[in-house]
Amino acid sequence: MQQALGYAEIVNVPSAFSSNGDAFASHNKVAEAGEEIEIEFPLKEFPPPLVLWNRYRNTMILRLMRLPLFYKPILYRSSEGTPLLPDRSN
């Protein structure tokens, strides 16, 4: 698992997985409320791609929201050409 965590850090992803051939060990750096950070589960219960994609996407969105405003890309509505600014109410 330590090697997997090192690789996850290098490629900037929120999850690391390791297997001994019988089961997976998972370390989820962005566990939601009630979720464990480290778990083991059978090979057939590996998370589907959409679950992993959403975890990654949500992590990246949170990282962008923590940046100062002048570092954030400005997105434009293609039909109107007006800036689509981030919601700062949270």
C-alpha cells in the first residue's frame, strides 16, 4: 500500500489501491462522512469507473475552489460570451 500511496501522490489522484491477488486494499484520501479511509474488499467489488471518476473530479473541483480568484480560469458561456464565475456563497 505504501508504494501505491506514493504513486497516487505523484499522479495527483485521491485514491490508491493495492492487491495481494485475493482482495484489494483501498486508501481514499477524500472519504465522505461515514466512509472509512482504508478498507479491504474482494476483487469482484472493485469500484466502477464512474465512482472513481466522480471522486477524482470532486477532488479537483475542491482544489480549484481553494485557489485565490486570480489563479482560477474564467469560463465563458459560449452562446452569450459572458463570464461564468464560481459560486462564492459556500
